[in-house]
Amino acid sequence: MAQQAASGVPERAKQGAEARRREAWWWTEASIWTERMVSALGNGVKGGKWYSLMDKVARLTTLATAWPKVARNHGAAGVDGQSIERFAAQAERYLQELQHRLEQGSYRPHPVKRVEIPKGDGRTRPLGIPTVKSLPPAKAGDRIVQTALKMVIEPIFETQFRPGSYGFRPGRGCKDALREVDRLLKEGFTWVVDADLQSYFDSIPHDRLMALVAGSISDGQVLSLLEGFLQQDIMKDMARWRPTAGTPQGAVISPLLANLYLHPLDLLMEESGRRMVRYADDFVILCRTEAEALAALRQVEAWVAGNGLTLHPDKTRVGDSRQPGQGFDFLGYRFEAGRRLVRKKSLKALKDKVRDLTGRSRGDSLERIVSDLNPLLRGWFGYFQHATPALFGVLDGFVRRRLRAILRKQEKRPGMGRCTADHQRWPNAFFAAHGLFTLCTACEQARHSR
């Protein structure tokens, strides 16, 4: 009995360690990342590099797991015009063809359809849309392959990534990054390096990026597959070209590769004792003094120049966030003079969406309009609820004015719903009775629940 007890303790400890390890890697796909492989993530692999990964990418089970993830995103069709719905009609056949081509080594990524997405400042951001099913004879689902590839290689790099990186990482998000910024400001790290990488996703050097990938992965087929995605031809209207740098925004694999390329900068800042909070290519470095902030900026400038990137000359600065006019924008918020405000662009975006839903000529019932508005307002409050509360009353008034203008129009009366009579006829309580979500009420409820 004593021998059994003695041998049982380490066995229980072993099982407990395995359970903790699996819990830490809850987001990995169990059909790919077995217990033995998850253990190797923590303990390291021989030579520090991973081999024999392509067979896991090409498995039918991996592709079948990737396909629903692609379908849930409801992405637009690529250059082949193949929509999610059309692919779904013959998904089993297409996945088998895809597996065969990957196993045979005949799979080749196909051109990316480029579209321009409007930005808040009047400019546009290029977005690449991979195909769901490529044109014959390849019949390959580029988005599905990228998703399968990401599921296989992401844990390898996740085990290396630093705590200050928050963007597009499992179990992390914008709110976590904002909480860390808020914490550092309260601890006295009020001098900020507010940096902006110019056209980051379009300017990542391919050779240096692939060298970083090859530092952890030695499977030649996987490396070739990644290179193929980086060098996918881009099609816009009638033009077609092959990029010499960058990873296309909108591609499934791009956020992971973008994080990987900035990982050495994370390490440099951490080893230098800097407090950097990064969300993809958007980052701030918080310091206690102006001298520290200037030194950090010089480090960043040197690293960026040495790695083929460019800092935006007009959007990179050092400031004392305690002073009016020297605050900084980060992930939709503006931190300035001890307050957490909503960034002007974020505020404008909300108002534009409200205007789209509340055109004066809209003939729907108030109930229908309110049902369209509420998800927008709830989602916006869920993210910006920690902003200065005074703003919420202003926005509530803006929404109600838009609704009063609709009601006036429906009664064939001129005006924009601003007069005292309209407020008396349709008071705030009237809209509350019709279920309108109000930011002030939500703010008050959130304050009492904290």
C-alpha cells in the first residue's frame, strides 16, 4: 500500500500538470494539438524548431474544422465569385479535392481581390479578400487553407509572444489593452510615445518575415505555403500585380504574421524596461518622465528603420498625457488630462450610423426603428461605457432628436424635432416606453453594479 501511495502522488501531480496545461491552451484545436504536442509547447522541442507540420494542415479533419470557421465569418466572394453559400452546397467534395492537392503538393494560392474600405479621415484602407474556392483546375479554398494553417502554427508563436501584445490573440482583446493603459497611467506612467506605423501591413519585408517564421518552423512545405500566400497576385478592377512586401489585410493568416514581425520590438521594449501596450500595429509606450519617453522613441525609430518599416511623421509624437492637448488616442478612446474620452473619429462613426438608421423619410414604425437602433447603441455602450459620463446624455439627446424628426415627417409637419412642443408631445419617457436603449440609463445601471 505504501508503495502504491508513493507511486500515486507523482501520478496525480502529473495529471494535475496536464490538466493545467490543457486549460492554458484551451483555444487550441484538440484534433491537431495532442497532449504530447501541447506539452512540447511548454517544454520546448528538439533544436527549438517544429518539423512535420504539413500533414496536420492537409488532414481532412483539419480542413473540415477550418471550413465552419470560414463559413461563420460570412466573407465576401473573392476573385472567383465563389460565395460561402455556393461552396457549402458541395463542401464535402471541395474539401476532399483540397486535401488531395495539399497532399500532392499541387495546391497554389490564387489571386486576392482588393477592395478599398473607407476610413474615418476620408482615406481608404486596402482589404484583400482571398477566394473561398479557387477557379479550376485548382478548386482550392484559400481561406480554408489559411485557417487550417493558422490552427496548426499559431500555438508555436503564441508561446513566444509577450504580455504587452493584445491584438488578435486568443483570450485577449481591446478591453484588456485599455485596462492595462489605464492601470499604467494611474501608476504614474503619464508620458507617452504615441507611434504610428505607416502602411504597416503593406510594407512588411517578406524575406525578414519568413526568416522569423523559419526560426521556429523547419517544415519546407509549410514555409512554401506561407510564401505562396505572401506572394499571391492582387487583382483590382482590370489590374493584376504581385506584391513584393506586405501581408494582405483581410487574409486569415495576416494578423498572426503581423504580430510575429513586431515580436522582436516587443522583446526590445521589455528588455529595456519599457511599458509598451500593443494591439497589432497600434501601440503606445508609457513612461514616467519626458527623458524616458524620448529615449524610448529613439529606440523605436532605430528599430523601425532597421527593419524596413516607417513611422508616420505626423502621427508619431511624445506628450504628457496629463496636459490638455497632449493626450493620445488608443483603440477608440482618448486619454487626456486624467480623463477617458471617446475619440472624435469613434464619436463621428456612431453618429453616422445613427443617421443611416434614422433618415427623416424612413416610413417604418417607431418600434421597428428602435429595434434597429438598440443593438447599435448597446454594442457601442458595451465598449465605451468607461468614457466620461457627460457624453452619454448628449448622445441620447441626439438620438431622440432624430426620432422626433421622423415622427414630425410622418405627420407631414416641417422641422427637425427640436421645438418645445415636440418635447412635450414626445417626451423622453415616450421613447423609453417604446423600448429605446438609453446610454445614461445604462451608465447608471453599470455604476451601481460595480
